Amino acid sequence: MVKLKMQLESKEEYQKNLEQLANYRPLDDDFMRELFRNNLELAQYVLRIIIGKPDLRLIKQETQYDLQHLFGERSICLDVFGVDDDNQQYDIEVQRQDKGATPKRARYHSSAMDVDVLKEKQQFEQLPNTYVIFITENDFFGKGQALYPIERINLATNEPFNDGEHILYINGAYENKNDSSDLAKLIHDFRCSNADDMLLSPLAERTRFFKETPEGVKYMCKAMEDRIEDRIVDEKVRIAARMLQRGKDTIEDIAELTGLTVDEVKEVKEQLKPVSA
């Protein structure tokens, strides 16, 4: 009886995953990460359109690029990270909510990339150009533009500051029937849940693989289950961290209450220690 119940729950969960997968768009970050995972060519294709550089050539691409080893209490994980053959670095972030695309968040992402790349004793002039790209579901600036490039300027001379930092906002709500540019098509495709409705074949083919082939569907369902488990673990870690900072509970008590092991709680405690100067 218990076995039958578990089988029914498993089938029900699988059906929910299929329904969720059918509604996924590239604008949904969980789906976007899988579209780009281990797919340097697709990341390169999209960056060429966004940056407006047809000959841009990526030599490295990684999804969920972790920068948490750099910071004590505020870590970040880049959705899609890439490096081109000129050593320029790119961070593509999908932000469905406006609060996730604030200017100060863009500034922090840009700063984190700088800290990650500049090694001890290197000169500041060796910092590469960086591009932080926010693809937002809404028109964050409300001006109806497809692309909002953010650059520093010298206000006294009205000339570019030329510090190599570039921040771009892509308006996921952009619609203009007279705009036939690849950027307008890319924005359109990011809103599509059906590959047949997409205008750019590289994005459509990748979407079709994950939604319409047995191999792709199986992969996505497993990825969705893993994400749920990861979020559960992340929440346990956050609770453990708060309890450790409160200082009223033993490591054993925290492990029992959160479901983490004693060693895992000790690891969280170690990560909470301030970084030595």
C-alpha cells in the first residue's frame, strides 16, 4: 500500500513537472540556465546579438558561475558567465522581478567580476572589460527601448570615462512591429514557451530539444527535481547560519533541527568566520 502511494505521488510529481516544463520560457531563469549549460555556441550567438559584435568569439562559458569564495556574507552566482578571445568577460542575468535588477545590484555584479579576475600583484590596468547584462521581464526604465546601455562619463567634459565597465539592460517587454533586428527577435523568443513560435533557429532548436524529445524532457525533469532539492538544502543552510549567529544552540541541536549533518553545520560555521585582512 505504501509502495503504491509512493508510485502515485511520483507520477503526480512527474506530471506537474511536465506541465511546468511546457510553460517554461527562456525568460525563466531555471530554463535559461539549462538552455545555455555546456552550450558555448548558443551563449556566443546570443552575446553577438546583444553586444552587436558579429565576430565575437567565446573561449569559455559556464552557467551558475560561483563567486561566493570571494565574499564573507554576500555571495553571488552568475547565471551565465563567459570570456571571449580578447579576455572580455560577460555576465548574463535573467531578472523577472524589478527588485532583482536594481542599479546597485548591477554595480555589485560588476565589482565581483573585477575582484575575481585580478590576481595578487597584478596592475589595475590589467582588469579586462566586463559586461553585466540584465535581461528583465519588464521595461525597468519605462522608456520603451529594447536596449539600455549604461556607461560612466566624465560630467565635467561629457566624455566617456573608459574604465572598461559596461552594464546593459535588455527590455524583455519590448515590442515594435517595425523592428526586424535580431535583438528584437531575441527578445521576442525569450518570451516564447513554444519553439514553433520562435524566430531565431538556434534558440528554437535548443528549446525544442528540451521540450519535445524524450532525452531532453527526461533531462529537464531531473534538473527540476534537483533544483527543488537544492533550494531545500539552501534553506536549511540559511536557518543553520541564523541559529549559529544567534549563538544559543549547540551544533548538535542545529543539526537535529535543520536535518543537516553535524559536519555540514560545522562547515557553515567555518564559512561564517570573518575573512582575515
